[in-house]
Amino acid sequence: MTDPVSPVTSRPPVIGWVTFGHPGATRLLSKSSELGRLAHAYLITGPDKVGKRTLAIDIACMVNSEPVVDMFGTADNIDLSTSHQADRIRRGIHSDVRVINVDTELEKDSKTKSYDDDTRARGRQTISIEHIRELIKDTATMPFEGLKKVFIIDGAHRMVVAAFNAMLKTLEEPTDEVIIILTAPTDEALPETVVSRCQRIDLRPVDQKVIEAKLIERFDADEATALSLSRLARGCPGWAIDAVNDATIVDAHNQAVLRFAEIVTSNVEERFRYARQTGGQFWRDRDAVLAEMQRWLEWWRDVAMMRHKLNDHVTNFEWSDLLSEIAVQLNEEQISAAITSVQDALIALESNAVPQLVLEVMMLDLPWADPSKVTSLTFDDVDD
């Protein structure tokens, strides 16, 4: 195996990072760029919406952007926010930067595309070996408009086994003009043979105050909105940024809070109907159902906080009364068992178990709360 770090010419300091809340990662990359010691392959891990893809795009901008030259012809900084190369990369039209995910269209499909092909592409759950073969083919050519070719495999844990195996030689013997960046929730989601060939960058949840300040400074959010969204984001800036630009995201979140409360106060028939509907959705939109499970975990965490009267730690603070009315009816063992049940369901769904069966088991495991004692919940709320 070759050394994962390839020396190149030293470069000026980097400014204008779009990534925020991860100073350790940006400092490391800036220093590596200055010293000419950037790795040929990176694995960026962290929760969904924490900034993995944004950092990967920033790296692509950094290695392709020329230093700013002042009026005396002196090279000063590399600005990731204003350079021509960075602008084209962020717009997705740079010929040397390619993002590959489960929705990426294959070249062979684009030539004979039909409605059925498009439908199958949207329902694809994995990154195939054909995607990686196209990547390997592209690494053999020189950059066309930039300094380096950058391939970002966004959601590398979705690669099939054959795709991982096909990629090993490229990771082991890269050319100086190529950088490959993988993103995944954890390094455990990838084979050790792949992880060992990459330099790891671990992104952790961002402090709420940092997200709040950036929403006000960069996205013109008012203080109340910034406070609410930064709390709901649970350390993931991408969620807050999406929400500040799309009010339906917060609406969907609030509907989920009410939906879960209704299910916990419902009978078995209603619970099984939820399992059937959500299980059917899994085959159409796997990510949406997995996100629903994450919302369930967050909801039960809030119930646990209210049970211990830790109101300041509740994420869905606006729904404190509703959560409190449910929490007082349940004991610690019931809440803990509910969290375990949701976690087990999430693991099973990620392993492609039969979704309706998994969700029915989860519904049976969840405790029941008396709806007559939950005065904050009305059917009108849920229907909205």
C-alpha cells in the first residue's frame, strides 16, 4: 500500500470556508494544503446533515482554486467563497469534480433514458459497481479546467461489496491529480480495507450557539427563528439551513411530534395501520422512513427529559406541555424500553428486514398512554 499522503507544492492559507462549526477539520485541511501534504483519499464521517458533503465540496474548491493575487502580483490567500473555480464547483458544473450517490445516473442509462429508468433510479438503494467503474475510468484522464480531479462518494456506506472491492486499487495507487472523498455515518459502515486507505475526518455535532449565530449572520434569520431551529437541529447545521429556507420542513417535524403522541395514545388497530403505511413507504423512500425512526428516537429522548423534569434539555421545547402529559404516565423502564425498541427497529430496517413486520413489532413494544389525560393533543392538531 502506498503512503496515503502525497506531497505537492506548498500553497497560501485558505479562507472563505463554507463549512462552519468544525474548526479542527478546517484547520487540519488548511495546514495540509499550506504544507503540500494533502491526502489522496479522505473519509468524512458524522451524523446526517452535520456538514460532511459541504466539507467535501470545500476540499474540492480548495485544491482547484488559485491563490488571490494582489495589485503587486503577490499571491495572498486561497478564497473558497469567491474564486471562479469554487463558483463552478458549488453550482455543480465543474468538469473535474463529480459527486456520486445512490441517485447518480449512470452514463449508459443517460443514453437510453425512459420514464421507467428514471423511476428505478429514484428508487435505487445502493451505489453500484458500475458507478465505481465509471469513476475509475475517469481517474485515468487529466484535469480539464482545474488543478485536480475530485470524486466525492456521498453516502459511501451505500456501496455494494463489489464496488468496494473494485475501488481498492484506485485508493491504493492514486495519481497525483486525483483526490477521492468518501462520506459515511461512521467508519464502521465501511470495510476496514477501505478505511485504512483514507485519512479520516470525524465531524461531531455542532454547538447550538454556533448554529444559531450562523443562521442570523449568514442566512438573515431573526433571533427567535434561529434559536428554535438551532435547538431542533440537534447539532446538524444542514438541517437548520434547510429549515430556514423551507418552512415545510418545520411543519413536517411538528406533524411528526403530534403523530407520535397520537400513536402512543392509540389502540393496536391504529398502530398496525401506521406500521402498514410506513412499511409500504419504505420501498418507495427508504431514507424518509429511516428519518422517521430518528425522529422517534428524538421524541422519546424528549419524553425522558420531561420525565426527569429536565425541561431545558428538551429539543421540541414548543411541545413541552404535550410531552410532559405523556411523560407523567410512564415510568423510566417503559421509556427506556421504548427507546430500545425504536433502536432495534432502526437497525433492522437498515439491514433491509421486512419493514412492516419490523414496525408491527415496534408498535407492540411501545407503551400506552391514556388519551383522556393528554389534553394538549387534539385530532385537529394531527390533521393539520
